[in-house]
Amino acid sequence: ADAENGQLLAEENCARCHDVAAGGASKLHPPSFTAIAGYRVEDQILARVLYPTLHSSMPAWPKWISRSEAEDIIAYIVSLEGS
């Protein structure tokens, strides 16, 4: 997975609700990517990205997202752990 591409995808698709910045505040509603990296494992994050409406009040993607794009976003989130 490509964390750099994941960052770009996150900035384009996730930043209107989530704080996606490295070193961002660890907030929970909605959770920042830093917070997610600290308390979710990769499989949980992937499920929430691929099937958002099954897991939370997160809206469905405005456009279809491929599994590889989802994995890139996950790689970016995981890279934020401890930031």
C-alpha cells in the first residue's frame, strides 16, 4: 500500500469531517486519523473505510473507492500512530 497516495486520498475525501493531518489533535467525534491509528487495528480500519455505513454514521463515499485506494488510506492512517 502507498501511504503517500493514501494521504492525498484522505485530504480529498476525508478531511471535510476528519482531521487527517500528521500530528493532528486526537479527537473522537469524528475521530482524527491520529486517534484512529492509536485505537484501531488495520482490519477494523479497512472495514470502516470499505463499508462505512455498516459501522458508523460516516456517510458513504461520494465516489466508488477501490480496495487498493482503501488500503492506501489505511497505510496512511497507520503511519500516523504515535504522531
